Amino acid sequence: MTNWLDPAVITRCSRIYGAFVLTLCGVAAWDVASSLHFDISIITRKRTFRWPMVFYFIARICMLLHIFALAVNLNAISEIPCQQVTWISKIADAIGTCLSSLILILRTRAVWHRNLKITILLGVLFCGQIALWCQTFRYSKAQWNAQRSVCAVISTAPKPLLVAVFAYTMVLDLVILVLCAYRLSSSRRSSTIAHVLWRDGIGYFCAAFGANLVQMIIASLGLNPVMNIVALPFALVVSVIASTTVFRNVFTTYDAFASEVTGGAVSSSAQNSGPLAYNGGRLTVGTRGNTTRRMDTAIPLSEYKHTGNVGAISVHRVVELAHDEDAPHHI
């Protein structure tokens, strides 16, 4: 039977951990590079900036900061300030994980049209996640090992705390999925946007739940300080990639997260174009001349068809609109 506390075994685990982190560096860098066009479109103002995008950018930065700090920590060729680098990695991990959940919380809140009870419930659960992560900071310690030329992990958070952190994150993800699925089912939404919400919600939950489950199981075994956190960067990278992908998908398909949370229209390229135009919080559908019809952007995810006759040409437009069946609308 393997003695996981044997120094030789810990050394071998550290080497495997270092190689695993380098692989995750490639995955994280590939994700950022492959979606860089979306980020640039926001920075260059080709897309309208909205405040939830701040969390999107910070989550991606924290993912890169965490994974590259770990890579430096585990693959250093000369002595480095191990404890400081470990702190950077730890704080980036906590912020990235919490913001991944927050991005989905904001989307769920938007699907529920900022319902006060749902907002309070999700807010309390999110504060609990932050509180648990803050408890882990004081336990993370690393020290330079001259013989192995590596920052050796001396201690990590106690096993019960590590298990609690990741179990809580899994429960929070489950609550988000159930709330979003229930709302979409009860409102009988059958549009393309509703399909995207279903697909991405289930996809995010499966990815994040699986990654956190792996880390929770390994942490519960309590093999050694290195093995206790071996899947920690994996859980962060998967969670951030999944949540930011959901953000981009729902944003580019004009779902409620982009319109209701920010109270504005969709991307600037889609604003004020032809007979379909956005004016503040209202969607304007017009025909030739001065005749227009106005509808709130916060009204049903169903198909609104408009036909305008221009001579012998019949023009058909199909526009997807979000509708809160409980809220009044204006025609």
C-alpha cells in the first residue's frame, strides 16, 4: 500500500501536479485566445458595455493569474518568494470561483425578472460561498525546497473545510440550475433563446459539478498536502470557462441577461438598424413612413412577426422578444 506521506511520494506528486498545471495553462490560454474577438469588441465599443461584463473580465483574469502563478510556483528554476506567489494564486482562485457563480446568479435573476425573493435567496447563498472561501486563506503555506528546486506545499486547509467549500459550491450550482429550469418551464418558453438557456445551463452545471466533485473527493481522502489540492486549478479553469461561455452565448443571442439586468438593448451593431430599432428600454418595429409599433424589451420569449408591404415586395421579419407574463406591456 502506498504511503502518501512519504517524502519521495510527495515529490513525485509535486512533479505530476506541476505537469498538470502546465497543461491547464494551455487550456486556459486557448480559451482566452479563441474568444478574444468578443473581448476586443467590448473594449473597442463595438458592443455596448454593461456592468456585468466587469465580472466576466475579472473572472478570466483571475483564472489566468491563478494558473500561471501555480505554474511558476511548481516549475521555478531558481528561488522565488513562495508564500507571496501562493497567496496570489489562492486569492485569484477564490475570486474566480465566486465570480463564476455570480455570473450565473445574475443570469438566473434576470430570467426571474429580478424577483425580490429570488434575489435575496441567491444573495444569501453567494455570501455563504464567500465566507467559506475566506476561511481557507490562513491555512495555505508554501516554502522553497532547495533540494527539489520547487515551492513545496507545507499545509493546506483542513479536510472538513475543503470538502465544505466544494460541496457548498456544488449545491449553489444545483440551486441555480433548478431555479433557471423551473422558470423556463413555467413560462413555456420555446424560442431559440430559451433553448440556449436550457443548453448552457445544463452544460455549465455538468461541467462545474463534475470538476468540483473530483476536487471534493480527492480532498476528502486527505492523502497529503499536494494531493489535497491537485484538482483545485482544474475546478477553477472548468468553472470559469463554462460560466464565461454561458455569458457570451446568452449575450450574443439577446437573452434577458443582456437586456433586463442592464436595462438596455442588445449589441450596438443591432441597434437602430432599418425598421427594427431599439430606443432605451423599448423595441421599435416600424414600417415605411412614420408608423411604428412599440413593445417593451422585457416581454415574452416568443416570436413576433411583422409584415410590411413595399410595392410588390413583401418583407417578413421575425424578432425574438422576452416577455414577463406578469408584467404589463404597451403596444
